[in-house]
Amino acid sequence: MIEDMSRTVRDLVRGLDRAALATALPASVRGESGAAWPYASLVLTAVDHDLSPILLLSDLAEHTGAIAAESRVSLLFDGTGGLDQPLTGPRVTLLGRAARTADPRLAQRFLARHPDAAMYAGFKDFHFYRVALEHAHLVAGFGKIRWLDAADLQPQGAAVGLAESEAGIVSHMNDDHADALQLYAGKLLGLPGSDWRMTGIDAEGLDLRRGGQVARLPFDQPLAGAADARKALVSLVDRARAA
């Protein structure tokens, strides 16, 4: 049961490229005194292999000052778009602590997900943040509600070396196997367009982007390590061609 809920959270978070970030905004920001105000606004997101959200924030953003005063944040990922009855759809709130990071791998993962952000990511007043997860609250529809701890959200097993090999795999697929990516999108996901690009790969699937649209394609079986990636990608091509 927990694993089913955990997989729902992982699929939902990895399948979206934005969330509502909520922080505790100091009252002094508004020239007031007293307790902090809850403050939420839209942010672009990527997530690391362990599901830690990655953010790119300006020093001028209200959230940046709020995080400096109180690192605890929450992020709402909403998967109810397009539903006639939105409350029957899935959404999850991730709770954790945000901290600035200079890890180039996390920056690369974010920029692969959001290539347009490269225009300003190098500005001295923009910084990347990693949110260390502590809890998640999943609402997967009426009566399907559960709190999960960070340990519950991790996939079973770890894909050894995949995080370190990811950039090379993504670059290779985009540069040398663009036709395979179009097959993934068109034949396996039923998506239109002929210029899909891969933005990431993790143990449970791969991420695609075309303009403002993102898509998630799961693997049949989780990868045990980076060496399994080629086999899984070839298998998906074979399945797409058969379709």
C-alpha cells in the first residue's frame, strides 16, 4: 500500500515542471510586526534522483528572504489539470528544508528541464536551491489520503551510477537518437510533434520536453544501474516500432 502511494507521488512530481511554493514570509517585509505570513506563488521545478526538488530563485524574490529567515517550505504539485472533477485527481504537498546549493549536477538537471532558464541562471543574483524532503501529504482522490515520510518516497533499490552518467546519456540520446525520442512521444505516449527532447533519466523512467510541454515515460522495470539504461532505451524503441 505504501509503495503504491509512494510511486504515485514520484510519478506525479516527476511528471510536472512547476509547483506552488509556500514559505513563511516575515511580517517585516510588509512593514508590519508579529508572526510571519504564509506566502505561496508559482515556481519552476526539477527534482533530483532522490526526489529532492530543485529550484532557481532570484535574490529579489520574496521567497528568498523568507527562506533565509525560515528554511522550512512546502511545494504543492497539482495533477488535476483538465479533469471535470478536479477534487478526484491527485495532488501532493512536499515538506522540507530549502538550502542554497552550488552542486553543478543539480544545476544541470534543472537547466535540462528548463532550457530557457539558462538565459538568467548565470546572473549573480540567481541561485539554485535544493529542498531536503522530510514529509509528503498525498491526496489521490476522495478517501485516498496519506502522509508519507521521506524514507517512504524512495524507489526500491538504487540505480548505481545513474545520476553521474545522466548528462552523458541525455546528450547522446538528443544528439544521436532523436528519432527514438519521437517514437517514444508519438507511439508510446500518443503525443503530437516531431521535436521532442530528453531532459532527464532516472531509475523509473525518462523525461521529455517539447516547447512548453513535458511528458514522462516510465520503464517496464526499474533500472539497477547506469549500465541498464541502454537496454531499457532500446527496449522502448522496439516496443514503439511494434506499436
